[in-house]
Amino acid sequence: EVQLVQSGAEVKKPGESLKISCKGSGYSFTNYWIGWVRQMPGKDLEWMGIIYPADSDTTYSPSFQGQVSISADKSISTAYLQWSSLKASDTAMYYCASQTHVATFAIWGQGTMVTVSS
Amino acid sequence: DIQMTQSPSSLSASVGDRITITCRASQGISNYLAWYQQKPGKVPKLLIYAASTLQSGVPSRFSGSGSGTDFTLTISSLQPEDVATYYCQKYNSAPWTFGQGTKVEIK
């Protein structure tokens, strides 16, 4: 089965670091762009950035450049989204999604809810 | 960066109605346009890619058209299960920006 499985919900304090994961299976994870999408509570989808696991080529949305870090470990078909210092405004659902032969996000993870609160 | 503008932001229609959602790109994107459906509390789902190609398993009442800067998503006969927010997305080059969404409700 083609799927992306994300790590579980997180509750963190402002200033803490966090790394969430997204593991692909059932398709050629290495050879398609995989990205991250933010959805703040009650708000729209925001494209954060993408990574090509084969060579770790990464592109960020200007809105998220410098705020997060996207990485991937092709040996275990896993992509990551990382924060070094969380803010309350990072509270959101984060989805990973993978390109396929259709060239855009055809496969989506189930989402990881990140709550940042003191 | 190219901006994606959807209209309307919300609509209410009766079961069986034909509805159309518009997405406009601030610059030409050829046919690198996708449409997604997100039902309340659920993961987004790809409906249409390459502006007009239906993703496998998507009902044929959904259709897409357009090229360049102007695109439309049409539901030919609205069903109760189509209640959702619909997003367009450009993917010709990064950033693969989403539109701001159109919320569809049943009257």
C-alpha cells in the first residue's frame, strides 16, 4: 500500500526544539519531491517547502525560510520537519505530502498536530 | 512569487446544482494546476492535476479546465458528500502555492 505515515502529536513549550517525521512506503520515495504543508487551526493550507530525497535538494517558501528545516534520510524513506525554537504561532497541523508521476501532491500523510503552549 | 486567487471564498448551493470555482494565477503557469478537496477534519485529497486530468477514483461529476492564468473546477451535480473546502495549487515551479480555499456548503 502506498502511504505516508507521520509521527504522533506533540505538545511543546515556547523555545523548545522539535523534529517530526514522515515515513513513506509502497512507492519510490527517493525519486519524488516530498513536501510539508501547514494548516493553522481553522485556516487554509500553506506550502512550506519540498525536498528531493535522492540528493536532499531543498526549496523553502519565502514565508518559512529560516523558520524551519526540512531534511530526509533516503535509507529509511523518511522526511523530517524541524524547529530549533518553537513559538506559540507554530501551533498547527502539519502534513507531509509526496509528488508522484502526476507531478504534485498525490499522497498525503495523516497529519501531525503540534501544540506550542506555556 | 506567483499568487493564486480563488473565488468565491464560500458558496452555498442545493443538491444537484452545478457549481464552479475559479482560480486565477498572477502569472502564467501553463497547465501546472491542481485541485484538492479537504472535508472537515480530514486530510486533503487530490482531485485534479494538470488542470483537467481527474485523479484515479474521483467521481466524474468533478471536472477542471483552463490554462495559463485562469482555471475552473466544476461539480456538475452537487452531492451532500461534496461539502468541503476546495483548494487550487500551482506546481510549475517552487513555491507550489495554494489558493486561499473555497468552502462549499449545501443550502
